Amino acid sequence: MDNGVKFSLKLLIDEKRNKVVLAEAEQDFVDVLLSLLTLPMGKIAGLLKDHKTVLSFYKNLNKSVADMDTSHFETEACKSMLLDPKSSKDIHRKRLKLNMSYTVPTEFFVCPSCFKSPSCGSRAYSNFNTSKCSCGALMDARIHVPEEVQVEQVIGDIADGVSVNFRSSFIVTDDLKVTPKSIGVLMNVLNDLGYVGYSDLRETLIDVGFEQVLTLLGCLFTSEAPLTSVFLRKTCMTSKRMHEMFSPPALKNGNANPGRVCSVKVFVRKLDREILYAECNEDLIDSLLTFLVHPLEMACSLTNDNTIFGCVGNLCRSQCRGDVFKSCHLPDFYICSNNNLIDYAHQSMTYQCLIPHQGYSSFKVARNIDRSLSKNGNIKKTKFMMSNDLTITPMNSSSTIGLLRKMQVDINDLEEFQITISKAELISILRASLVSSSALTDGLSNLLVKKPKIET
């Protein structure tokens, strides 16, 4: 990424209220702004590692994966995918004037023996050189697949927009509604906000670079007015205020898929009904770790029956978005367990690719072995402990006594519950992980039915 890139923004500021009313921006900045929707959540958490109060749960998930021994994963590739999640739009993002998240280009590997043998029926490739072919050999022969073969859409000329569907200047409101610039649009925005004149408004020209865009990305999760928060240095909303605004909704009957559920044992502090930690199997862990791979748009769209909150929703609904950056989905090589509580089959149906055949310019269709041969997901069958802040630890490599001591809780202050989690509850945890400070408690507290007192 080029940290030296600068964009010029013209801000219209309400001096009395110390508020950014709107910004006038050129296409290059809007391209970058809309491209944020395609960043994987794990990548965003990494970018915001120095922003202590933002996406702390995702940072804990990242650290849990990093700390977990490779032996707990089905393959080395599973851990690699989670630690360095990719976007299906990475190829297109390279054309942005400022690429907020550089990723190593997707690589393609085949079995050296089967690839050279015309009689071999294998038509498999892998995106990782640690995968094994059906013949048992490592698929470690790297082949070059041109970018235009890897994508469904035309990559386009550098003169065209990347995230936007036409060249223009734009008006961006404080809550990130993006509209092509015109006198009529400007008048409508000001009128909608209650301004009848310009006496209280002043214009200022500023330069915006990597650090400002990064702060803006963090404010998507903490503010309803990110332009004001970033450029006038006002304090972003506290997590408590955000929790009040976007508290996880009550789960509705019928949202869950009865065919995909998992049983979890949770331990609750009697005093305040806080879930201190949970014991669960690999099926729930697989589902939770998928959060790291979600593009920002997908993560927010899943939080409440496809109702997207706040400024992220305004960006998603922008009519300026080009076709290339619409319909964010998981990368084709990402493995989703058959037991994942959320069905991702419709997100990424294609796992075949054209690859060069025996070094010639002709191509053949091959299937992605990372998807087609793995049905067990990322994590091997084992028990896990998970804390309220989504720190995950394999049971066989942790001390439950040490955990209780760290929490400074008396055994008599704990209450045990056995609960069932389905898609609806998982989405509730997802929503809580974006906006609250207690993901398990806020996501699952409605399932904690008080036990009746035993009469003596």
C-alpha cells in the first residue's frame, strides 16, 4: 500500500454545531471509500490493531487462531486462510489509487505428476502448496493463471472507475451517503438537513491520506457521523452508546435451521448474569472463525435478517457502486464446513478455474481441491473453551483452574446452563461482536432460563 497517496476533499462545515455537513470528493477517493465494503473482517481487525476499542472481538479471534497449534486444524491451509483472509475483489482493488489492504496474489498449485500426464484424470488444483493430490503427492508445482482468467468480470482500463460505475465528482454526507455531484443534489441535501442559507457554513480544503481513511474505517463501527469524527476530531461514540443503539434484537422463532444446531455449555455469574465462558465442540468454533473471512458488507448484512446498520448500509445502498464491487461473497477457495450454522453455498458456487495445460497457452477446467475434498471445515474434532470476549482455546491445551483464578470468581457464584445454538443465535453473536463489549452475554442471554429453586 502507498501511504504517501493523498486525496483532496472540500468540506462544508457547520461552525456553530462543529459538524461536517458534507464533503465534495473526486472519484479516486470514492473508489477507495466504497472498496472498504469488500475488506474481510479479519483484515480490518488487523488494520485497526492500534485502535484499542474497535473490533476487539475480531482481534481476539485473530489471536486465538495465531496461538492455536497447527495440529488443531484440518490442514495448514485452513490456518493460513484465517490468518490472512483474502477478498474475492483483491485483483480489482489493485487498481485503486490507495489500496488499504495489500494481499499476496492468489497462487495456484497442481500435482507435478498428474499435471504432466495426459492419461491422468486428475483435474484438480489448490491455492496452497501444502495440499495433497488424490494420488497422495503434494500439489506443489506452481502455475501461472492470468488475472483475466481468475475473475468473472472484465478487469477494465485504468481510466475507468474501480468501485464506481461512472466517472464523476461526488457529494458525501456525514453519514456516508454517496451521490454524484450536482447543484440539485447539493440543494436537496442542505434542505433535508434544515439549512436555508450559508451564513453558518464555511468551506475548507483538506488532504486525506492512508491514516485518515484508516480512522474513517474504524469510525464505521463507532459513529453515526464519521466525517465529523475524523476531520473535526470529535470523540466517537462510546461502545456503551453504540450498544444502546444497536443492541442485538430478540431472536424470532423460525429463524433457526433445525438441521444445523450445536450444543454448548455456558457458565454464568449469578450476580449479573454474565456469561464468563463456554465449552463447545468444533462445529461452533468453525462457524465463529468464519466471521474473520466475511467481507464487511456481508458481516453487516447478516446481522439482522439482511438489515444493514448505519453508515455501512448507506455505502452498500449507494447507486454509484459499479457491478465489479457488488455482490461481495467469500473467496472461492475458502472452506466452509458442512456443519457451519450459516449456509454459504449460495455465496460462492464456483470453484472451478481455467488453468494452463502443460505449459501451453491452451487452458483446461480444474476443480479447487481445497473446497471439493474438505467436508470437515477448518477445525479438527476437539473440545474448546471460549470466553465472553471470544478468546478461543483448545481444552487440552489450557487450564480451567487458571481461567477461574484469572476471572477471580468463586465456584459458588457460577451457574451452568446447557443451551442449543442455531443460525439465529450465531447471527446474534455476530451482531453483538460488532457493537457491544460482551459478545456471548449479549448474543445469548435470552436463552438463559432461570432454574427453578429446589424446595427443601
